[in-house]
Amino acid sequence: MKSKTKTNSESIEKQLWEAADKMRKNIDAAEYKHIALGLIFLKYISDSFEALHAKINEGKGDYKYADSEDPDEYRGENVFWVPVKARWSHIQTQAKQPTIGKILDKSLEAIERENRTLKGILPKVFSRPNISPSTLGELIDMFSNIALGTDVAKSKDILGKVYEYFLGQFALAEGRKGGQFYTPASIVKLLVEMIEPYKGRVFDPCCGSGGMFVTSEKFIKEHRGKVNNISIYGQESNQTTYRLCRMNLAIRNIDGSQVKWNNDGSFLNNAHPDLKADFILANPPFNDSDWSGKQLENDGRWKYGVPPVGNANFAWVQHFIHHLSPKGVAGFVLSKGSLTSKSSNEDVIRKNIIDAGLVDSIVNLPAKLFLNTQIPACLWFVSNKRHGFNGDRNRTGDILFIDANELGTLINRRTKEFSEEDIGKITGTYHQWRKEGGKYEDLPGFCASVPVEKVKELDYVLSPGRYVGLAEVEDDFNFEERFAELKAEFAAQLKEETKLNKRILKNLSKVKLGK
């Protein structure tokens, strides 16, 4: 079946998703995502390869004496070498074969053999018995109509948009499980635009599918910075999610060599023990009770207090702080309980972090932003450069509280997201507050710059609602006018009720009761 591309204004990624989702049939979304994303990846690296292959064959300029079948020609230009039988042009000719699943798995194995950075990353799942060859053939036909790795497509970041859109849609389809590998794009964008990772080391110790890294790169490009000015470091304990992350980075030519996987996770087996990062972005699991806290009670990272065995929230906070460079800043998601909890030493840890002058800003988030939890959430921003640096003022005596509870728009019955305007309102407020000579003002119900001494008076509670107050509401209520409206409504209802009672009595009089 050839997929017909729509000519309306609908985005290409949305068109592809709708077509691919129809082909899913009875395949579980958790499994299908590896099939669809694996094919997208294969199409992209093959398109990139073929584009350079054609240039080399033309033999012009720098390619005059180049050999189009020499792998080093491609590696020298950061293009993956694709063996003949793994190229999309060959795959397409085999799309209707009953053995297409095995052909795809062998193609991906061959690509991994030839490209060391992809070893163990690609999903060899196509020959599973529950995957229909006809479904694979239809997907191959559909993706064949879209150029993903050509120079034009790369300039428009078509693949990046398709991959990111598919990740988001699969996360929605999987619901709670989807949140384990995907942080909603508007939250990632908000975190990145708050801390502005222009230059230095960017770290995410629970990196999921890599959204924080990808959005950091986008941020740099949008602000005309140099992508090579940042280096990324990450860790992920779920191997399947780690593979999604590495593919996500590979299609954007982002160096993922320092993104590590191990089963033990960041607490038990820290993959970057000596790293001091300039920027930390993270969305760790909320209120995780299974984090091996008992084994780590004497760990050197717990500078501000030993985290409770039954909750990893403040283990994560201290893990982030431990990895900050002397001028580093971190933005991360936590459950809202972290702002007020007084159990199991958490209040002591929070007090010590506040007293150390590390807490820069707290943002309260509205409900329904996250796919995998209904637990109320917030954003923490901690910084080692609050004394004033590079155009920022000295704000060691203040904390900025923002209550974003009224922001966000429902995209379906269960899920909300921030608009560009919402993100701009929050980030603009923070940057004006932070900047030397910034035009910041407290806005009742939304934001307040609060002296640390006042936070201490309120027992080190960090809930924005305690500080921002209530929004000012214009009182345009006219009592006489509203009373007249209610009288008119009541009279109309009374008239209708009288009519209804007469009708009931009339109908009752017609009823004859048997003896």
C-alpha cells in the first residue's frame, strides 16, 4: 500500500503518525515504538549515506579522487557507513517478502558491526512472531515517500521533528509507562530556557530518551550559539530507554559517547563519579522507595543530611548538587512534597540546602502535565553562582517563587501542556529577577521575590503558594443587576413548574385504578 502524502497544512510528523498508528493494529504500543522508531532511524542513516554516496560518485571538488565504497570517506564527515544490503534502496525491494523481519534485523546487525558507536543500540525486534510482515511492508512503503537524511531535510530538521513527535505520541499511548522514558516537551523546554546551557558540560543522570540533551542543542542553535561549545554526559538504568536515547542523539549528530547505561543506576553505580557539570537538567522518578538507600547511608554525596531509605527525592537533590561545578546551575523536577515534607530528616536536609544559599527559584506546576503520575510536581533551580556573575545580580539573600498553577492548556482529557506564552512568562520573570538592573516586580498570585529570612520564619517551607499570595481580581460585581437577573430566572422557573404540575394532574386524572 503506497502512502499518499496529504497536501493540507497538517504537519508531516502528524501525517506519518496517523498512518503508522493505523498500521499498528493489535501490537502493543510499548513494542511498536521500537519498530516505528527503528525504521525511521534506518531510513535516516540510509538517506544520509546515499546523499554523500551520490556526491562522491559525481567526483567534483573535494570528492574528485574519493571512493564511494570506502567507509572512511563517510566516517570523516560524520555519516554512518551503511553496507549494501542494509541500504534503504535494497530494503525497499524486499518490503513484500515474508522474511522482511529477518532482513531488517540482519541489516541493523550489519550496521552495528560497521559503526562502533552504534554497537548494541539498534532494535533487532523485527522478526518476532507477533510482528506481521505485511505491517512492516506498509511502514517501509510509507517511510519511502519521505526524505529524512538529505541536505534539505536536515536543514529543516524533519527527522528530529518526526522522531520527537513519535516519542511523544508513544508516551501518550503507553500512559503511565510512557512517562518512564519521556518528559513532556514543554517541561523540558521550560527547564532548558530557564538555565540557558550555552557553553560547558551538560549532565542528566536519569536521562530517559535524551530530551534534555536534544532541547539544549536546539536552544543553542536558536540563539546562534555553537553546538560544539557543550558536551553532554548522561546515565540511564533502563537499557531499552538508553537505546532510544542513543538513537535520538545519533540522528542529530550529537556525541552520545558519554551517555552511559548500567542496571544499577546513578546511586549505586555512578557512571561519572568525578564529573563537575556546568548545567544539570533532570526529571528523576518521584518519591522512589527502591533506591538502595540502606546501602548508601555513609555515602559522601550526603553533605546536607542522610536521605530517608524510603524516599529518594533528597538523594537526587544532593546527587545533583554534588556534581555541580563551582559556577554550575541545576534545574530539575521533583514531587511537590519535597517543598514541605518534615518526615525522615527531609526537613533538615532542605533547611541545610537553603542555609547554604543554593536555592535560586521554585516553580509550582499545574496538574496533568506528566503522563506517568498524578502526583503534584514542582521545579527546583539550585545554583553555585548566586553571588552575581556574567550580568547577574547578587541574589544570595532572596529566593524567587513562581506559582504556575493557572497556566497550561489541556491537549486532551488527561493531559495539559505549557504554551510558548506560558514558558515565556515564567522564564522572562526569572531572567528579569536574576539580571542586574532587571525589570522585575512581584505579581500577586504569580511570583514573589522573598528574603531567605522570611523562608526561615515559615519553617523553611518552599511552597510558592505561601509567598505569592492571591491574584488581584477586579471587583465589577453589580448586586442590584445580579439580583434582578436571579428574580427573573426564578419567576420563569416557577412559571414552568406551575405548567408542569397542571400537566401531571391532568394525566393523573386519566388514570383508572383497577379494583
